[in-house]
Amino acid sequence: MGNREDLLAGARRCLQEKGWARTTVRDITSAAGGVSMAAIGYHFGSREALLNAALMEAIDEWGDRIGRTLASHGAAGSTPAERYEAMWAAIIASFPQDRTLWLATFEALLQAEHSDEIRRYLAGSQTGGRRGLAALLLDADERDVDDTTARTLGAAQMALFAGLMTQWLTDPEQAPGATDITAGLRALADIVGTPRT
């Protein structure tokens, strides 16, 4: 690997071990195998830009990995409700494994207030995530999901995802499981009911 790739790998290690705010330039260069501090400025411009790039790379990899997992959720012949619960079980199983990535993501949300680059990236990820989740739930191709479905079904699913992730990060012992989520959605459906025409 070259210096740029070494720095990205080092920054990702630091994000996992120390988080965004506590990672220093010295931490990154040490984790990158002693690459000079000046190389950060040369390749990325700043510590923040390097951490942005490392975080975006890590989130993209997680998205690919969880997408493959979710695409195969549920046993053959299972009902849509059973597949939905199996999907949540797979998502929840990823939280402990990727805990440091999600903590770094929350730190990045705070950094987005000061970084147009990270804000644009996170906004684009949300847009793609809504469409992807809607496609997954409908067992459809993302290209076939219209904007309304992405902004309703996909957005609701993403809101559930973010809320559940927050609960798992702060109190995994009390956080709901897949069965709790599906039962809660059934209760919400009873409350919301069918809209009047």
C-alpha cells in the first residue's frame, strides 16, 4: 500500500479504537505504520478530511455487507412478517459487531455541522438508504421504487433503524429485539389504522 492507503487504514483503526473526537494526527500516523504527519496534509488536506474519508469508506463497506446479509434474510417459504422479523434479527446482530463504527457515525453527525463534505455524504447515504430499504421490504429492484415509496416506507424503516441503533448503543441490555419491533409495529398499526377516505 502507498501512504494514502496506509493513512486511510490507520484512520479507520483509530475511529474503531478511539472514536472521532479523540483521534489525533499522531494517532493516525502511528496506526499507519509511521507515515509522516505531513502526508496527511499532502493527501487529504487535514485530519478532518482524512477522518471523513475513512468513515465514509467504513460506512460504505458496512452497507455492502449488511445489504448482502439482509438480501438473504428469512427462510424459504416464510411469510413476509417472518422475513421482516428475520431482517431485524440480522440488523440487530450487526450492532455489537459494528458498535465502534456506529459511535463514530454519531460523532460524524456532530462534525457535519461544520463540514459540507460529510453533510452531503450523510444526506446522500440517507437518500440511498431509504430507497434501498423500501426495495428490500418490497422485494423489488431499487430502480423500481418510486420517490413516494422511498420517502414513506423507506423513511419509516430508516427511522426505526436509527432509533433502534441508538437504543442498542446506549443500553443493549434493555434494547428491544426483533420480536419486540414487529410486535410494536403491529400495535402502532392498530393505533394509526386505515386513513379515512
